[in-house]
Amino acid sequence: MKLRLLAIVAVLVGLFAVNVVVAPVSSAAVDIFGGCKDGVDCSSVQSKQTLNTQIWNIIRTALTILGGIAVVVIIAGGIMYTTSAGDPSKVTAAKNTILYSVVGLAVAMSAAAIITLVNNYFG
């Protein structure tokens, strides 16, 4: 189980690295979600990014990875709960696994909301 989780984390970190290296074009042409702004030809814009865009790409990727990990842990907790066969200690461990992963996901989503709010206010 730990080996599978480690493999999943390694794949997600690899995807994170690819997203940072292969980032969208200049921030003058793209919105914060990576799409082209209206009236801008993205093919003619240089691929230089501002620091703000690079940081947002890193944060977005990290939050995507955290969300994926949380979903995997919730599924693992559900499997633990299903296979507990009524053993109170296993049921409690499974419920705690699900609870903590949901709380972690809520914290990650709150962090994304706070970062977006701060970015819109100061950006």
C-alpha cells in the first residue's frame, strides 16, 4: 500500500514539474487559468512569464496534487472501512482517515480561495 502511494505521489510530482516547465505564454495574453484573453493571438506572444504567473502556476499545480491525494486517501479510507469486518479499531481508523483527508481537502480549498482573494486585492 505504501509503495503504491509513493508511486502515485511520484507521478503527481512529475506532472507538477512538467506543468511548471511547460507553462502558458505571457501573462499579458493569458488569464490566471491559462486560457487566451479575448482579442489576443497567443501564438505571436513571447513565452516569457512574469513572476506572478509562475507562482500562480506552482500554487495551482500544488493544489491540484493535494486534491488528487485527498481523493485517493478518501477512497483508501472507504476501502479500509468496507474491509474492517466490524472490528471497532479498524472502523475508527478508517473513519479518521476519511475525516482527516476531508479536512485536509477543505484546508487546501480554503488556501486557494485566500490566495485568489489576496491576488485579486493586491494584484
